[in-house]
Amino acid sequence: MNLPRYATYDAIDMCKAYPYNPVTGQCVSANLAHTRIVVNATDGKNPLSQVSIRAVQACAPKKLLASLPSHATGVAGLASSGLALPAQIAASHNVAKKFMLCLPRRGDGVAVFGGGPLFLLPQSGTNGELTSTLAYTPLKSRKDNPMYYILVQGVAMDHAQVALPAYALANGGAVFCTRVPFTLLRPDVYRPVADAFAKALGRDDARAPAVSSFELCYKSSMLGNTRLGYAVPSIVLMLEGGKNWTVSAGNSMVDVNDKTACLAFVEMKGVKAGDGNAPAVLIGGFQMENNLVQFDLEKGQLGCKCTAHPHNPFSGKTATDDLTRTTLSANATDGKNPLYPVSFSAVTTCAPSSLLANLPAGAVGVAGLTSSKLALPAQVSRTQKVAKKFLLCLPRSGLREGPGVAIFGGGPLFTLVSVSPPSGGPDLTLSLTYTSLITKRHNPAYYLPVKSIAVGKSKLQLPGDALTTGGVVFSTRVPYTTLRPDVYRPLLDALDKASGWSAFRVPAVAPFELCYNTSFLPNTRIGHLAPDIDFVLQDGQNYTFGSLDSMIDLDNFRTSCFALVQMKPGKGGYAGAPAVEIGGFQMEDNVLQFDLEKMQLDRSRCKCTPHPHNPFSGKTETGDLTRTTLSANATDGMNPLHPVSFSAVTSCAPDSLLANLPAGTVGVAALASSRLALPAQVARAQLVASKFLLCLPRRETEGVAIFGDSPFFTAPSGPVDLTSSLTYTSLHTKLNSPAHYISAKAIAVGKALVLLPVDALATGGVVFSTRAPYTALRPDVYRPVVDAFDKASGWNDLKVPAVPPFELCYDARRLPNTIIGRLAPDIDLMLGDGKNYSFGSFESMVEVQQPRGSCFAFVEMNVDKGGYGAAPIMEIGGFQMENNLLQFDLEKMLLGFAKADDEDRFRCKCTAHPHNPFSGETATDDLTRTTLSANATDGKNPLYPVSFSAVASCAPEFLLAKLPAGAAGVAGLARAKLALQAQVARTQKVANKFALCLPSGGQGVAIFGGGPLLLLPPGRPDVTAGLAGETPLRRNPDFPGYFISAKGIAVNQEQVPLSSQGPLVVGLSTRIPYTVLRPDVYTPFVKAFDKATAERKRAPAVAPFELCYDSQELGSTRLGYAVPQVDLMLEGGSNWTVFGGNSMVQVNDNTACFGFLKMKEDKGGRYGSAPAPAVVIGGFQMENNLLVFDEDKAQLGFSGLLFGRQTTCSNFNFTMAA
């Protein structure tokens, strides 16, 4: 930018400036003065009215104004200093402190102060504008330097990163400067970049002599052209935050004469390599031209936008032009018919008439469908508030030419079925197959993650990196799939060999090489009997070209060719070219849905063949999808209410497949996580939550399945919703399996860990299957578990012969019993989140009749000879699910589970572990429901009692010992669903937050739902409205408590040097009396406090404290003892400040001790069962400090020590309001 030099003050308070002429490079000394500048207000489309601005400027002699462009009367400084024009306009006219700059290649440019908007001609619509499409990166400033810096983390030439000296870019950074015409690079950056450009271009044959300061020059006639200018590598500045500033040919190459074009990057003169005082990159005016750049000084960010390059895929021509706005129109649809036209404003690119030649009749332009922000799918998504995805079904050319379909926002899509009269088939989007989509840096096209190619199921032998270099991309711009030579040749040879049609070969028909006499080719109902081409994806699925995709009929059906074409080299050969470019022909009659939110491709060939399965007979058939009407009962969780009918997609099945189903059963309902499974269809059709509850009965009675979000009450339990006491763990699916999985990290039998082979549990997972009657274990897991059970039970002398399919069987008459079944060791699946999924004897033992015995109800899994592969480690079968309440939440991907007990089969109760923080004791007991009562409040007084039902834990009498007098229990306030504040929020419909004010004596206050809180004396403001600071609440996967993050600790406003790097994890706990610090934090912290109080009189240490003082010598303030303050420097910029009132503990009449303790860790450096946090703030440091725990916003607010407000937490008026 054109920057004013720094001002200085002389002895008589006169302020001097140093105006500068960027054209001549001259600078003089002059005085500052006030003047008026006239500019135009704008709505982003036109200048509106003149605005006069009173501004501070530097006087300048006329000689300094020489050589300025005609009509220019001065130079505007645009830097980040207080006297630069953006700052003065922001201050005087109350606009945002930001400005937008668009330098022209020729003609007038634009500078808009206050931000945007900016609309380009022609004006067409008011929705959206160009600043909404900017990409942002952090903007930096330097001390004593008002220039604009951005952090450049690397430089790439096309996709290859340039090797630069270590810290070359970290020293100096990258700065913007319109004072220099072309970008300057410091020598240690210039040399590698220039060499990399020359190497990547590889056109030494086109080199021309250097011109002036330009080193790399070429004969322009030999460079060739692309839609971005000359066919040269793009230079990419890799910015902080993952953004890139790409300098394409239009900004990297300058025409110095009619025959020569040079790389417009110049080596910086007068500086040494690595000189941190000089920027590494000085971005000049030429590289900014035709780029929209927004300098946002309030948010400290830079937004940028580039010139557009419209392309005609039919002619292959490209132009360079401006972005504009126009109105597009399309039809809304219900997936069956067009409904009504919808018009919307869109950003498009202007295009010369010559570029529109060769477009199909009636076409007025080309719609970009890539993943960029200005592609049509993204614009439709933003303007029409629909999902960022689109569905594409290209019609087959030739025989059935007609319009295809593109639906933005996704499906549904119904196509006519060939019956008489034609009728609608099922929604095709319900039968799509999903796979991941990827995009590449600098390329918004859609790529498939292909790891190999198979022809006729045989893997194609390709060069090692053939597919990883370039990838497999979709392109409607090419008519047929093109393959790079290193892929094309092996693929065509394999097709020729696998087809076995050499005898039928006929001469090639351009552009196809392999052609055959159609009359001799074998056929099927879906085309020629050609070998499939399978693109084997990273997720194990295949993207397959059947014969309809791979073969094309020519010459009036006399010739058939493989519709694959060899790719032609570009200007730089095959550098950067994809391995495979899937063309339009291979997309025809395929429903393709590009989901840009989930980055996945959904595909179907307009009809999906299902494979219905009978789990009783084990048979599977092939049939068509159809629609039928299903009926089920609505419920309130207690009783069926009324029948509900809905249409569902089901699979036809032959009568033979329905054999062996239970009497009265007409089919099988799939409960997996697929889109056509019953839970998903019910959720869509009935607009209920995508979850279901399952309770299988033990005996031949009716069980329960409830779809949606419903309570569940069973007799005789009474009005207790059993779903409220479920334990939850993560649920997940696998790439090629829609089944429901949970993850186990260990298995225990009788509380003793089972020794399993290394990594046995790392593969496969644990799956639920009602299709299996008993739980099956993979062989490498089955054998250790069976042996462990046999040993733990101690029933070796009670064994009887095995009863297939069970191995371990015992004499039922001699087995010990309990009220919940056999006295068998429990089997615990120890889950990844610390919970246990347990099988008691009720689930692990099954009674058999001949002989009368009781068998271990786990069987060995049958695994293919090829190895375990993707086999689960455990398949939990129907027997083990009986009388267990299971809730599969497919929205949150959680499994809720509870266990039954033998006295009340349907109680499904959950075990809890109540804890007494005073005694430190913990017990095991049941969850129950009880009624709690608390007072409503207006923040000044209690108003009236409110009673509500809550889930609580039973506790034995001994656990209640040592509680304060009058206390009947302990309220859990952690970040758990059954914590008190969460239950109050749900039952009372208040915000999920609570305000906590612990007293140093007397009664404190807890307000659920937040504030306000007004403390005595009267007239004090609401404490919650004047919090001293706020900081984000963070989660710790090992604890349900509250955690915040700190950048450091300061004592007496000097930061304590700590050995640990990075942020400090800080917990909060009312269960510990004083703040504890991890040893590596405690030691330097206490040392710093000791140093800061070196002149204070010490007293002997009083356990558990280390630093103690003579309290009579400390002195007092209104915030407690006059000792150095302690600051926790928190994330977000706030400080939690601890004054003497919270840092010093009065241990006796004459002694006060520093109330911080060293954390007790185990030998592994852990705190309990988890990695130790740096600090845990205890109750004493929370006293008289209002804390607001806002779970909705994930934020902690704090007031600071209330002594400073001349009140305390005890000063709430507990008098009941009249």
C-alpha cells in the first residue's frame, strides 16, 4: 500500500509527516493539516451521492506531486495506521473498519471503504453479492509497521511444493504493496521459486533473453494458451488456515513486447537471504489486478477473489472475463413432475459471443457443477436454502435422446415404469449406493478414491502409482471415458483377453480402438456379455461399468466398440492429468447424487435389485423393489392407541422364501441402518426421530419395538419411563455393512481380563444381530473366552456332554443359583468409552432338555477359510438381547441399554455408583425415581416451591454418614444427562445452565436455568449481567466434569515459566476443598509466589499447605490479605484472578497459608483413571465468586471475587417473597 511515513513531535508540539510519491520514489518532510476529501457513497452498484470527509493529511510541495497520474491531487495511504484513509473514514463516518480494493488491468478500479457490497454490471437482482464469495485468511500486523501481512506456509508450483530454506517464509512474512509494480521475492525465496517454475514449465526450447528485471522470459508464441492465460504452472501461496492465493498465468506472466512474455516475479534487491527485517514476499500491484481483495481490520482477515475464465466444453475454448449477476430460472419438483418455475439471482461469468458457438440449440450458457462456491449447486443451495447436493441423470444418446434430469437439493426421483398405462416407480434415491467423494487442492472436480481396477473380477496390473497420480475424476465435458496411456493400455489389453472376442475383431472406429462385429457378440438382457470393469474403491465397494456403460453400438448396430478413449497429452504432457476421466457416456442412465455436505457420491442404475433373506431358513433370493402399505399401532409408551398406515418400499419375495416364518408372519422387517430399513422409512414417513426401541421377550410372547422418540413403561413398574435410565454408548456402522456396531477394548470374565491375541479386538467390532439365535464369537476370541469361563466358574466336576451348538454344558441340578439365574461369572464387554455391556447368567446360560443341563450360550463363529477379514469379533444374538431394553438412536448414533432382573423381568434397571464427597466412599446401587423440591426465584427472593420427578440413585445408610446436618443426599452437577441441572432443564423447560455461588460461611445459592442474581444490600445490580469474564467450556472424554483451557498462569502479573508446552487443561471440582496443581505446574507456581512474597514474614508450614505466613504481618485490603494476585490466563482472553480472599487460608489466629496443593498422581502420571489436568480448581477458590455454567453455549462465566462489589454469596435474601 502507499504508506505515510511515521509522524514525530517537535519541541513546540508541531506534528511532522513525510509524504511520499510512489511514482517517483521521492519523500519530503512536511506538516500535518486538516483538509476535506470528497468521495461517493455507494450501494455497491452505483455511486449515489457525494460525501465530504474532514481528514488529516500531510502538506506536500508541488514538486512532490510531479509524475502523478493526471487529475490526481495526492496519494491516499491505505495502511493500518490511525491516520491512514480507512481508519479516518471509519472513525468519522461510523462505518466498519475495512475496505475493499479491486485494481484494474486497465481503466478505472474500485475502492469501497466500510466493506461491500459489490455488484458487477449488468445489475440483475439484489440477493447476494461478490463479497459473499470471498475466501478469508488471517491478516497480520507488525509492531511499528502498519503494512498488511499474511502468513505464507509454503509455495507450490501447480501441486508440487517448492523446497525452501528452513524458516524462509517465517522470517519476514508476505506483505501487500501497491507501491511496487511486480511481486518481489527475497533472494532465498526467489531462487527456489524461479528454478521450480522453469523446471515445472519445462520449456527451455522457448526461452528468450531476460528483459530488464525479469529473468525468466519466453517466446510467447511457443507457450500455448489455456483458459487461464499462457500454459504455464500456477504459483500457489499456501496461506494460514488452509486457504491458497493462486497466481495463474493472467497474473504471473507479463507481455513485455509482442513476442516475449516474462515471469512477473522479481528478485528483491539490497537485502540478504533470510533477513527477517525484509518480507519474504512483497505482493505487487500486477499480481493484485483483477483480484477482489477485502482488508478487514476489525476481524483481522483478508478476503480475496479472482478473475473468471468461462469455458466451452464443446469447442474446448476458454476466455477471460468478469463475474456478473444474472437471473436464472428452473422448475421446482416433487421428484415426479415439474411444479412451477423458480427464479433466483446467481453469480455468473460474462462470455464473448465467440465462446458461445457450438453450444446445443437453445443453450445460452454452461452450468458449472463442481464443488466450488460459485458452481451452480452451491449457489442454488445458498439462495434456495436447500441441501448442498444435486442429483444428475443423463439420458442415453442415440436411441432415446431426450432431456435428462438435474435436481438441486437432492431427491426424490421417481421415473415411469413401463406398464400400461405408465405409472410411477419407487423413489430411486432410496436405493442409492454410497461412497466417498474427494476433491483435490486447486481442483474443484469430483474424484473417486480408487485403489485398483479389475476386469472380469481379475485385478489389473498397473504401474505402482498409476492411480494415486492424478486419480479418477468425473467429467461431463468429455463424451467418453478417457484414460491416461499408462492405464489405458493395460485396461484395453485385459478387456480384449477377458472378452475372448479376438475372432470377431473389426477395424477400429475413431476414437475407439477395440471394435467387434455386433452380430457375433453374446448378449444378455442388459447388453452385450462383456466383462465388467470394476473400479475398486478405498471403502471396499466397486464402481462398476457393465456392458451398458463400456460398449457402444455404431454403424446401425453392425459394430460394437469398447467406449474407452486414450487421453491426449496437454501442453505439459500428462503432468497433473487424472488417471481416468469418467465421461458422459458412462454416466448415462445412472442416477448420480453428489452430496457436497457429506462429500459422498450416491449411485444407482435407475433400478435396484434387492436380495430378501429368511433368517429362519437361511435362504436368500433375488427380487424387485416395490411399494406396499404397512400398518402399526401408535403408542404413548404404555398402551397401543390406534393403527397408523404408511407406504413403504419393500422387496418382493417368492412364496418359497416365506416358508418357516412364524405363523401369521408375512415378511421380515430389516432394522439395520440402511435407508430402506424399517426405522429409516418410518422416520421419513411419520416425521419421527430416526431411532427405535427394541425389547425381545424370553418366552414365546410378544415383544416390543417402538419407532421414534417414545417413552417406555412396563407393568408392574408403574409410571417410570424406562428409557430415562438407559446407559448410552457410541454406535457405529461399517463401510460395507449397515449393521449396528459397538466398540470393545477388552473382555472380562468374572472381573478378570481375558488374555486375547494382540489386536484381536482392534478389527471387526461387536455387532448386534437378531438373525443369530445365540451370540457367536470369532475363533480367536471364542477359545480364550470359553477357557476363561470354564476356569472362573469352577464347575469342571459338574460337566456333562456337549449339546450342539454349545461346547460347555453342566448338570443343571447341581449348579448353584441366585435370584437372577445361575451363579455364573459375569461376562463384561469393556467398551471404548469406559462403560461395560455385561452378560449376567440370565444371558450367558441356556437350559437344555437332553440331558437336563445348562450350557454356556456362546457359540463359535463360522469364518471363511480366507481368514477373519471383516468378520466381527462378536455377533450378539437374539438370546442375549432377550429381556434387555435396547434403544438404537440413529441420529446421534448411540446405543442405549439396560438390564432386567429376575424379580421384575421388565424393570430394565441401571446400576449407579453413588459417592459421598465428604467421606470419599462410593457404593453400588440402583437408579430410581424420586420427587425433589426447590424454590422458584426472581433472583431476589425465593417465590414458591416447585416439585418435580427426578432420576436418583438409591444409597445405603452408611454412605449418608458425614453429610452435613439436614442433607438427605448429594446433587451431581457434572456434564451428564442425569445430573441435576440437566434434569431440571428437561422437566422445567428452562435453559440448560446454572449459576453457582458458594459461600465462605452460611448459605450459598444455586439457580438452575441461569440468573438473574441480586445480592444484598438492596440496590445492587444483577451479578449475572456484569460478569468479569467468560471462557469456553471444554470436554474431557475421561470425565463428565467441567474443563476450561488456560494459556498460562501469572503471579503478581508476571507469567510463570512452565515446562509443559501448549494450553493448560483446567478442571473445576467442588469435591476437593482447595485447588490442586499437577507437580510440573505446582513447583514453578509455588516458587513464583514464594519469590513474590520474599519480604513477607514466614510461619511454620501447616499441613497440607507448604507456604505459610504470619497473618498479622500480611496486611489487608477489601479483597483479602494483601498478597500478590494469581491469574489464570484463559482461552478467549479473560483472566480468572485469585486475590487474597481466595488464595490465603486462615489456619489459626496467627497463620495464613497459600491455599494451593500439589496434585497426587499415580505412578503413570494420571489423576484417577485419566491423564492429569494441569489444574483442578477446588471449592475454596470458588467461594464468593459467582460461576455460571452455560451448557447450551458451552461457556463458563465468572464474576470474580464478590468482595470487590461489597457483597458475598451469603447475601442472598432467603426470605420468601409475599
